[in-house]
Amino acid sequence: MSVPLYQAKAELFRMLGHPVRIQVLELLQGGPKPVRDLLAAIEIESSSLSQQLAVLRRSGIVTATRDGSRVVYALAGGDVTELMGAARRILSDLLSSRRELLEELRESEASP
């Protein structure tokens, strides 16, 4: 039996639901990066980063290639960059409306 589309989408978002994975995807938007560069930017234990990279690799979101003794990671496609951009826009809109609500609340508390 095939997996319904909504279930597959839920799995995708669950896979994206870790701060380190999001940070890796954000960093890879600038182009392929070796693991050592990712480690320097994220400041996490190498074993933890390795686990998160494995999740991204298994899902097909990133690719890994060997260049001598180093492993270089890259986004598997441009759609990931679009998804990350959409997430930023949505978050920005949400935070903007909350900021406006907070300002209204503060103004109402200041008036007698």
C-alpha cells in the first residue's frame, strides 16, 4: 500500500524539525561545504553533526561526495532553497503580526 501524500509531507516536515538540520540547510544554500566548515559554523560535537547529516542524506535533501579525505555536502536541489525562503517569509509575517499586536497591547496599557 502506498503512503498517502499528506503522510509523506508530514515525514518531510518531521525530518526538517531539528534546529541543527535547519542550520545545515541554511549554510548549504551558499554552496557545497566540507564537514569541517559545517562544524566550525554550527559548533556542535562532530558525532551529533554526523547524525544530523545522515538524516538529511537518507532523506535525499542533501548529497555527500568525497574529495580526498574530506566529505563535502550540498543541497540536492534548488527546491530546498525555495522551501527555506518560504519558511523565512512565513516566520517573518507571523512575527510581524505578533509585534503589531504587542505594540497595540502596550499602547492600551499606557492609556488611562
